[in-house]
Amino acid sequence: MIDKIIKYGLIIIILLFIIVVVSYNIWNNTRVQLTYIDIGNAEVPSDLKGLRLVQVSDFHNTNFGQDQSRLLDKLKEAKPDLILITGDLIDRRNTKIEIAVDFVREARLLAPIYFVSGNHESWLLDYELLKSRLETEGVIVLDNEAVILKSGQSTLKLAGVIDPGFSEGSDKEKIVRESLASIKGESADFSILLAHRPDLFEVYERFDYDLIFSGHAHGGQFRFPFIGGLLAPDQGLFPKYDSGLYRLGKTIMIVSRGLGNSLFPFRLFNGPELIVVEL
């Protein structure tokens, strides 16, 4: 009798544990958190200090409430001066351009938006249509382009490198080097690069940007204490660059866990996030 009680008790405990974990992850996959990152001792000109940058990455046409209400509420809470979208706004398996356009239309009311493409845009046959629609909504597309912004006596260079998936050939490093070398624009007191793929950090660093925003890794999809992410595109198991801040020389790279999912339909201990950086 006692053995049966113990046996059924263990079964009940296991079932309760499974229910709690599943319930938590359903909730954690649908909420959006703000992640504030301090870039520490980066040499930011005084006139640029206080500029608030909010990164949106790997949206993948995900639904965050009616008319993206939960996501937009979080964007408002972040109080952005600039919104930076680092690729995969759409998903090639769920290519509904209107979802992406509707989101940026509302987000554009909060702050200027700068966008660079990701691998899912590179696979999209209608990318030029998406690009045109984004530009119609006032989004600045930085595919191998740069703009110079001014604040007081200080200048900020904001550049973006087009995803290497748009080019033929398998040598991504070579493609990205050539893309970065092609970006025109005068020098500035502080420079930021939008680049979808974090695995190419060593390539980006050679071009002397102060701060890089990246995504693509989805936080490693499944995250575990003391281990980090499990698996990321182009990095494989236990990715080196999956979430947070990394330094190489004087260059800082920030990797967003992103908002949506692609091949894997859910995350584990790895909720969607917006990155907030105040210079």
C-alpha cells in the first residue's frame, strides 16, 4: 500500500512539474521583456550621451496581441530616440508583408526607424517590395548604406551591412568584407553598425565600429544556467555569440535574443526581448 502511495505520489509530482514548466514557457514565449544593457566605458562623445537606442530583432511576423499591442506597449515603455531593426522582420515560411508593415507603421510614430536585412529577407523573392513598403512608411533601409546624424557638436555614423545571403557564393566572410568596404560615408565621432549575423564579429571588428547590433542567434533557442544557449544558426551547438554584450578590441557587439521563432516553434527559458541601450 505504501509503495503504491509513493509511486502515485511521484507520478503526480512529475506531472505537476511538467505542467508548471509547460505553462511557464507558454507565458515566457508570449511576453516581451526590456533588456537594458550598459556599454560601460565606451568612448561616447558628450553630445551623444543619453541617446536611447532600442533594438528590434528577428520579429519573424510574430503576433504579440491584437495589432501587436503588447510589443508596442513595451516599445513605448522603452522611450526610444532611435529604433534599430537588425533583420528577419519577416519569416520566409510565413511571408506576410502586411504584418511587418503594420508593425513598423505604428512603431515609426514613436521614433525614427533604421533597418538592415537578415537571412530571411535574403530568401524572400519579394524583398524589393518589402523594402519599398518599409521606405514608404519612413523606415531608413541601411543595406550597405550609412547615414550621419548630428547632436550638438558631435556626429554619429549609423551603418548597416546587407545580409550575405543576397550574394552568390559560400564565403560569407569575404562577401561581408567586400560589403563593409563598399559602405560610403564620412567619419564620425561615434559609429554604429547594424549587422544581422553575430558569428561574423571578427570581420566587423576590423572596420573599427564602436558599437554593433546583431541578432540571428535567437538566444541559442534553449537556454540553461551556467551554459547559455544550446543551438544557433551558423554557430551550431553552444554558440559563442548568443545573447548580450561582447568585446573585441575597442568594439562592442550586442546580440539580441530577438522576438520571434523560425524553424523551432518555441523557446525554453529564453523569452522574447527588446534591447535598450542608452549611450
